[in-house]
Amino acid sequence: MVRIIVRDVMTTHVASVEASTPFKDVAELLVRRGVSAVPVLDAGGRVTGVVSEADLLRKEEFREQYYGEGYRPRMQARLRRWLTGRGKKAAEKAAGATVGEVMSAPAVTVGPEVSTVTAAQLMDEYGVKRLVVADGDGRLIGIVSRRDLLKAYVRDDAELKRWVEQAIPEQARWNDRTGIAVQVQNGIVTLSGYTSTRAEAAAAVRMAKGLGGVVGVRENLVWERYDRFDIPIIWDRS
């Protein structure tokens, strides 16, 4: 099956810091590089966490210096954080002077061979805007962000059509690979034609939906028989 994987869209030139990096240095790095977060590595290059703008913005000095805001959460919000235990953790981070004291750990990581669809699901599940890409030993390879995942949707329709045709399982093609016709317009895939069974039609639709870059799938398939009961369908060819 042809699919778009994280390696195809990730950013490989990634700035990183160590746990001992001073607070001010990482703040300046984020501002200078125009990024919202960087991974934190140990001496062996393994990912131990992520430090983001959100982590740093817990400190009032950072908010005053870079945004000029005298922000202070409302009393109700501060009380809610303390009651849920998050207030104490936030206060500890606000007092931190190094990356190791303010970073979020462990980092949400993903392998380079994971599909962009799975990466998007992980971002949604963990409520993060980016994933650290690491190898099997936990060493940094790159970063994949929401913006990177959008690259999958800028592929032209002709290329996407070829990918969909290759993704449809062999057994789902009927009459010597001419059973299913694929059309793509504005990223929307239309599958039409005939398959031997309902399961083969469903497999073709499922594969198309699982391919990165597909905006939507429209089905116009007819199958010859049901799988278990073998009930034939009489096609009106008039």
C-alpha cells in the first residue's frame, strides 16, 4: 500500500536544547528561530522532553519581556488550577531557571515510518501541535507539526489518483483490474464500478480513506454477491 509517512513531511533541521540550558537562552532561541517548541536531549541525543512557549510563558518575566503584557489569570482560574493540582505544578515550573525545570516530559514521540494519518490522530489524542520524531533508540530525527501534515493535502489530483489505484488491494479489483474506476477532484476520491463481493468494495473504500492526502471518499460501487450468504445481485444493464 502506498501511503504518506511522517518521514515524507517532517522537518529535519531541528534546534534542540539540554536540560541544563538556562531559561533565558531557550526563550531567546524560540524567538530567534521563530518556532514554538524544541526537543530536550540528553548527552546521548535521546529525547527526554519538550520545552514550548506554553512552558516558558508560565513565568511572568518572559511574558513581560517578549509580549509586553501584565497578564494575571483571574482568581477563579487560579483557584481551579490549585484545586486540581495543576496550580502547584505550574507554580513549580514558573519558578524554574533551567529547561529541565520547566519542560514537559515525557515527550510525545512518533517513528518516521508512521503514517501521517496516525500522526494526526496522536496530535489530537494528546492535544499537542507537534510530535518529536525519534528512532527506535529514542534519538532525535526531526519534528512533525500540524503544518507539516498539511503538506499531504497539496499533492495534485493526478498523483493522488495513482496512489489510490495502487492502494486498492488486488482482491478488491474485479475483471482483471478494470472493475474499480478512480476519479479525483480537489482531493476528493470517487470510486465507481464493480467488485465481486461487498467485502472487496468495503476494502477499497477503507484503503482510500486511510491514504494520507485524501480529503474525502465517495462510493459508487456495486458488488456481485454478499460474502456469507452468497445472495446474487441482478444488475440492470438496460
